[in-house]
Amino acid sequence: MKILDPEDPFFARPWVRWATVILPTGWGIVEFVWMQAPFWGVLFLAAGAYAFWALILSRKAD
């Protein structure tokens, strides 16, 4: 079982894939800049980076 399955029908639309990447990445930046919580910032940035790799870079073409 994958954490993010790029072949799942939920991720068929490009805006859903990009939102799954942008939201945790943006929240990681918020944690670093405004909350000054580097632990959570790193966690959310890592989640965004993994989502980018799984949903954008290594996804098979439609």
C-alpha cells in the first residue's frame, strides 16, 4: 500500500495533484516563518516534497 497512489482516481485531475503538493508546502513555510516551529515546518515541507515526487514527477502520463 502506497501513502499516495498516483493511479487513484482521486488524483486524476491536475488541480487535485497540485493542491496536494502546494498546501502542505505552503503550511510548512507558515510554520517556519510565522509560527517559528521548525520541527513542524520540516515535517510539512517533507510531505510536500514527497507529494511532488509521487504525484508530479513519477506519475505515468495519462
